[in-house]
Amino acid sequence: MKDKRNTALARQLIEYSIELKRGETLYLEVKGKETLELGKEIIRLATEKGATTFWYYNDESLIRQFLKSAGEDQFKKLTELHMALMKQTDAYIGLRGSDNSFDLADIDQDQIDRMNTLFYKPVHLEQRVKHTKWVVLRYPNNSMAQLAQTSQEAFEDFYYEVCCADYVRMSKAQDKLKSLFEATDRVHIKSPGTDLTFSIKDIQVVKCDGHRNIPDGEVYTAPVRDSINGTITYNTPSLYQGVLYNGISLTFKDGKIIDATADANADKLNKILDSDEGARYVGEFAIGVNPFILHPMKDTLFDEKIAGSFHLTPGQCYDEAPNGNQSSIHWDLVLIQRADYGGGEIWFDDKLIRKDGVFTDEELEQAFSAENLKGYDLS
């Protein structure tokens, strides 16, 4: 059963997400022992297609050994090695299934900042994101099931249904929402603990429909950099750099975060936001529309797609929707506005477009229904 589902998912990644072609080079990063079976399917199908795969095993238990004592010269050498490989790459698949999501929890934040600034930003944010076809996804191992607070068997069933959704139909459904973004200047968001305004005028809008993330299901842009004012209180837990944050609240003045609190780890939160100047500004605003994802599971790739949610992201903007903000971080923080999570409203130019997680346009709401977007039969 799992072999069949891995084959279907691998085929979707290769043929739809990155559209791999004969003669191209694929960089496959595999994190976690349990991901190897899906990794094998990806290598097999890519090779049969006539592509060449460079595969690289990695996970946080290995990264921590490096971070504990690496100096700046070692970070730079690591970057040189991976940059040379990435520059020879046509496509990248990041398959992530580490055994312990908290393996970096006790690593000094300064070392993590160096990793982000000296390695991750140039190799991934600058080279991979801008110059390759890429997709990243998680793998349904037991660690991930535990974070979602469910059995591994039940989680696997959920995972493959979500990841193998009909992304062609989802892409078509996103067209109308994209047009709505493009026609908007002022955004006003209200929820418990949240009253926030900003502009998205003349910023490009991007559909996320299975070509960059699996699972997918969001439409994003970026706020005009200095336009955000007010306060936002997120109601979704965020596991970031090995630390779990709850109840993050950010207050903005002219685009900058001037106050940041959390239920715990507020000192670490503020240290991250002090990583560089851009870390206290926002690089992305997105609305989540995946009907198969309804509840947080402490995994950003899933949580940011939750139906009835949106995310507002401190840090680096995307080149596809640039607002000029540059940073070594990109931290997707999620607020769910469905009634079962406290409700809320999103207004575009004084028009209510979504209330309590439901689009006021019935046609748009139906387009993102589970019935409309069900994918492969994996039984």
C-alpha cells in the first residue's frame, strides 16, 4: 500500500511539481532514515526519465554536530561546496523527515544565525529558490505523527490524501482569488487580539499550486514594506529552529515590529527578530486554502495551508512578490480564522472577503472544497 502511494507521490513531484526533463540534473536532499523509501522512488523515476540525480543524506542530528563547534571559515567552506553543486542543478527536491524536530533546541542561537546567514541564505534563498525548479515536502514518519498528536497509521492516510490532491484543479480555483489580490490596495484584518492594516498595492501575486511545496494551497503577495500598523496575535503553534512558540503577538508601526511577545521563549523570539534589519519587517502575506488541512500540526509546510487561515511572515520576501525586504530569516506565522478557532475577518478595500474562514463569494468557497479538489485514488 505504502509502496503504491510513494510511487504516486514521487511521480507527482517529478512530473508535475518540478517537471523534470531528460538530460537535467536533480539535487535530492533526503532528511531522516524513514524518507529513504520515497527517496529511492524519486531516484528510480528520475533516472528512468533520463535525468541524473545527486542525492545527499542529511538531518538535524548531523547538523547539530557541525553547529556545536563550527567557525566562520567552516561555514564558508560548507557554503562553497554546496553552492558549486547547486549551480550545476536544474531541479531540487527537499524531502524532510527528521527523527527529532527538537534536535537543534539547545544549539546556541548565534550559531543558528550564522548557518542561516552564511549558508542557508546564499545557497537556498539566493541560488536554489531563484535559479532552479524546486519543491520541498515532509515525510509522514512517527515524529511528525507525534507532533500532529495522532497515530502514525492515521497520519499516513491523512498525509497522502493531502499531498496527492488535484493541484491542476486547485490552480484553476486560485485564479479568482489571485485577481482579487491584484485589484486590492488596503487590507484590514480583525480577529481576537488582532487589528491590523496594510497595503498590498502594486505588489505581484503568486499562486501556490503544487510547484514549490507539497502539500500546497495558498495565494501570496507581500505588504508594502512600511505600511503595516496594528497588532496581530497568532493562534497557531510554531516550531522554528528547534523551539516551540505559542501565542506570538507582534505590534507594528510603519511596517516595523516594535514589540514582540509570546507565551514562552520571548527572549529567543526577539533574538531571532534581531538577526538583521529585515527580520523585523514582513516579506509575505498569504491566504491558506487547502481544504484537507484543518488543524495545526506544528509543521509550517502544512500549517500555512490550513483552510480558513492566513500567514504574515517576518523576514525575506520572495523575488516573485518583492517588497524590497531582505533578511536571513523567513518565518511563516499562522492565524486561523475559522469559527472553531475564534473567528475573524479579512477586508479588501472596505469589502469583506472572508468571515470566520469562509469566503463571502460562494463560488470561490465552493472552488476550494474538498469535493472539488480530491486527487488520486490511493486505495
